[in-house]
Amino acid sequence: MSENTTFGKVKPAQPGGFNDFQPASARIREDLLHDVTTVFKRFGFVPLETPVIEFREVLIGEAGETEKEIFDISSKEEDKKLSMRFDLTVGLSRYVAANPELVLPFKRYQIGQVFRGEKPQAGRYRQFAQLDLDIVGTRSMMAEAEVLTAMRQALQVFNPGEFYYRINHRALLEGLAQKVNIAPNANFTPVEQAKQLMRVLDKLEKIGMDEVKKELGRAPVDAHDNALQLTPGAIELVEKFLTATGSNEEILAQAEALVGDTEDGKQGLKDLRDLIAYLEHWGLDNEKARIDLSVARGLDYYTGPVFETTIVGGEQWGSVMSGGRYDDLVARFSGQQVPAVGGSIGFDRLYRLLSEEQDIIKPSEQPMVDAVIMLFDDCYIPAVVDMARRLQDGGISAEVAYTSDRSFKGQMNYALKRNAKYLLIYGDREEANNEVAVKNLNTRKQTTISLEGSLPQNIVDALG
């Protein structure tokens, strides 16, 4: 390259909602993910990986409000539009439909990045990691109970303190939609209007009850506006439904009085009573799993129980694990209904909450490498590389300090910045005696170790 070559300067900026994680944070995130997957495997879930990019038509049918936030991709090689996944559930459903030979129930977990073009704000990002757990192929509420139990143990890996599930059922909301007599709109089917009701109810935590009531009563402004235009009496019924309080059975009794005379309402009540009983078998009582009729979930594909997770003291961050049953999603691709239920931990939101807001998770203080071997001259390269290999083979991470500053002080500073435990010093005297000087940078103890025998064991025996 010519010495006169110049480069244009590009500002090292990144778009909002996309994050770098420095090594200390990335390392503890990696450890947390390992522990979470250990929990999932203990329950018999198996890993699955699906692509970040899907055909847009695969994603668009079930995105609901998220459709407005999908990232599209331009490609001259495809005749169909491509988009980046907004969750991991649609990809799973496509996979199940494409592989009819799967043994059901199919229990899978997946960890992956998802993308949403929403406005960045506290706890909300445009790229974030999700930890998903799903059971496909059974309608039994035992599947919900197992997902919620496994997810509870996974969340406990993060040591978040007290948290509880808030559980509802889309069938109860369907029953509510029937009871409030949504004003007919020739441009929207009753099913579309029921989904619109759930989208409005899903905004309750964001905009509050007063604004939800205004939205419920609002008249359409044009033919494309799916406003519900509920009567004052219907809005009062919705408010009673959303504000039901008491024990789980007391809330279900209130729901039964409001929507229990509809077929959807009856099914929802039965499912939730079964689910609460199964959760109690797993050790989740009324304090850990609470019926909350205000939980709606905005995505259109949910068909049964839906749930969200609230951390005590972190309510402003919203749910850190949510999900529900989606019995119709696979049918979009196969034409055959395959029941399914799943939950998803918003890993980045949870990590930020516990590391920045509550200071529970701290950057890893573990060494970036266990041992740093000093290199004073190229003539020592064969010997120090051999040491590195022997340490690595013995389970001690090691590297040669081929820094630009080869002074003792310069290499010592490098080892300290790497938070190394051991510093190995090799020069003329050590070469002549077939040994290496080793310093424990934590205790400051230093000794000389023979290069004969097991180098890793010699170091541990001498310095701990």
C-alpha cells in the first residue's frame, strides 16, 4: 500500500436501538445463556435454529401491529420480498409445517436475534435477543404448565428477585368481544374487529384506562379505520372485566359472570382452571401465577392462554417473559391445525434491567485469559508457543503477549488489563535451566516452575 494513501473518515456511530456489548458484559451474557440452556435441556427441550431472514409473506400474515415495524431487505436474487424476523415463533411454525415427520409433541428451545423497526426507548431495542421455549403438538394445559415452570427456573438464573406471571385467555377476550356488540363495519369481519379489540386492550399499560376507554368509544374517521365505536354500557362492561381483582378463583368467578354464557368464555374458564391446577402441582401458587384479565398480548396469532412476567420493582420495564398458545399458526403453512404453546424471554431487556437499573448483574471480573506468557525476543517463540499449547491442552486458557511494547512493564500492564491470573516470564536464565518464572497476579506470589512434567499441574500446585 502506498504511503501516500489516504482514507475518508467515517464516524463510528451506530443506529439507535442497536447495542454493542463490551467483553466483560458479553462474557457474563454468554455464561447466563449457557445456564439457561442447561435448564431447558433438563426439561427435555432440544435446540433448533431457523434463519434470521424469511420471505416477507411468511412473516406478514401473523405480525399484526408488528407488521408496521418489519425490516425489509432488498435482494436482486429473489423474486419474493425478504424481511428480517420479528420473533422466533413464526420461523418455528414454518419449520414444523415443512417437516411433517416430526415426533409430536415437539419440544424446542431457540436463542436468537430478532429485529423490529420500532422507536428505540428504555427497555425497547430494534435488535435484541430472545430465548424461546415451545411445545408443539398438544392441546393439554400441561404444556402451558411445563413452559411456565421451565421459564421460571430459567429466569431464576438471572437472580431477578421476586417475579410473578400474569395469565389470561384469548377465549375470554373473544367472549368479551361478543358481549360488547361491536358496531358492524362492512370493511372488517367480526374476527378482525375482535382482534382490534385485543390490540386496544393491549395498550392499557402504555396509555392507561382513560385513554383505552376513549379508543374503545371512538368512531371511525374513514372506511379504512377499524375503530370499535362501543357504547358507554359496553365500555363499562370492558372496564369491569379489565379491573377484576381477588384470588385466581375469585377473578375467574367474576369473568364467568361477565362472559361465561358464551362458548368462548366457557372454554377459556375451563382451560384456565386446568392450568392453575397443573401449575400448583409444579409448585406455582396464586402468588407466582396470577389470573389477570387485562393481559391481552398484541400479536394476532394467539388463540388460548396468554401470559406476561412482572418483576417486582421493575414494573416500568414491562414484561421480561411473555407468550401463549397459538393453535392456528402452523396451519397457515400446512393447512392442518397443529396446537402449540410457547414463551419468550426478552434477554436484552432483562439484562439491562438487572445490570443497569437494579445493579444485580455486574460485569464479569473473570480473567479474559488465565495466563499471559511474556515474549521478549523472537528467538523465544518456539518455547513460549509450546508453553501456551501445553497450558491450553491442560484446560488453562493462555496466550503469548506479542505486544508492540516488549518491555517487562509493557507486557505486565497488558496482562493486568487482560485480568490474567498468571504471568509467565521466560528469558535466557529460564531457557538455560529448562524452567519458567510464574507470578500469580492476584496474590503477587512468584516462583519458578520446571518445564518438565505437566506444566498446568505444576503451576496450580505451586501457586493455586
